[in-house]
Amino acid sequence: MSWLIHATEISIVFLNSLALLMVVAGSLEAVVGIIRLLKESSRSERREVWLRYARWLVAALTFASGLVVAVRMRETHRTASYQPVIQPQER
């Protein structure tokens, strides 16, 4: 079962890195698009820049949600039962 922990930890790092790269790539694309449209642009061209940026952010959030699943899977595996994951202990 230690292979499962190791595989999960690798997937956590991979998904986190992928989400970060998507946010950076989308942000760079949006900045370049905005600079390109500063002189003259129509409303539809500006809208397209923001929609493309939104698509990048949605893709990054998809990978971030995969990260949450991987973290929960690791924590579930490390606990003796599902109870601590479902209901956190009161402090």
C-alpha cells in the first residue's frame, strides 16, 4: 500500500504544477491580448480575450479539483477508518 501513497503524492505535485502552469499561461495570453487591443479594438475583440482567459481559468480549476480528490484519497488511506475524514474531530 505504500505505492499508493507514493503515487498519490506524485499526482498531487503534478496536478498542482499543471494548474499553476495553466493560470500563468492564461494570464500571459490575456496580457498580450490586452496590449494588442489597446490602440483600437471592438467590444467583441475585448470580449474574446476575456473569454479565452476564462477558459484557461476553468481548466486550471479542473486540475485543482483533481488535486483535492488526490489529497482526500491520501488522507483516507492514512486513517484507520473513514470516520476522521467524514467528520473531523472536535477540538
